[in-house]
Amino acid sequence: MAFRPATAAPLNQLAEVLLRGESTLSRGDREVIGTYVSSLNDCFFCQNAHGGLAQYYLRCDMAFIDQIKRDPSSTPISDKLKALLAIAASVQKGGKHVTIEQVEDARHRGATDLEIHDTVLIAAAFCMFNRYVDGLGTWAPQDRQFYIERAPRRAEEGYANYDPHK
């Protein structure tokens, strides 16, 4: 992000809208979607940075977030979030992998069309973010505690005004 501020600004604004903007999905649920997709893409930085935020918003520990990443269907999260994560996993493979049955299942479990839309867009955006971070070989702290400790500040500041030098 620091290398090219002209591209960082719109990327961070997109993250701000998707993860912190008005939505019937909680910030925690949206961070879980980004974390889950990042784990499927094996992007260490994104799954831990956003996992730290997810655990902060959901008031849980990283072990719970790790459980969601391993097997969301057997984790004690809402049926709606499980259905949305199934859609996100399909998007991660490719947009055409999302099925009508998955969309209908999500609706049946209480997801609105806007929540399904936002899930697809979060998943697609995170595929791009993950490839951006990993494609540039971005350095990331390997101590996961770093991301947990940083989460309250990131939650307060958001993404739109992100300064990579802080």
C-alpha cells in the first residue's frame, strides 16, 4: 500500500465500504467472510489481519476463528453465516461455482439478497486482495498475536484512512 498510494486509496475505500459500511451483516461476520476466503487462498497476512478483527468484533478467540476456517459447517455460528461462507468458498474457486441451490439455501437460512450480494463481493475482493499481497511478496509479521493486539486500533480507524506507516 505504501509503494503506490494512488492504488491504495481506492482499494482501502472498497474495504471500508464492504467491511465497515452500512449492512445487516455484522462487521464481525463480514471480517469472517474475508478471513475464510483468505485462508482458502492461503494468504497468511489477510487471514490473520482480518481474523484478528473478526475475533475482536465477535468477542471470541483466534482458536474459534481457526475453527471456522477449518470447518465452518461444524462450528457454532449461525446457519445463515454457514450458508454465506459456502457461497464465499464457491466464489473463491470461481464465480461460476456459485449455484442456485446455494443462493436458495442462504435465503432459506435468512440471508437477504443484499447480504448474498455483499458476500459475493467480499469474497471476490478478498481474492484480489490476497493475490495483491502475495503476488508482491509482502512481508507480514509471523506472530499472530501482533494481529490480535492491532485489531482494536484497526477497528477504530477503519480502512479508508489507513496509513501503512503507522
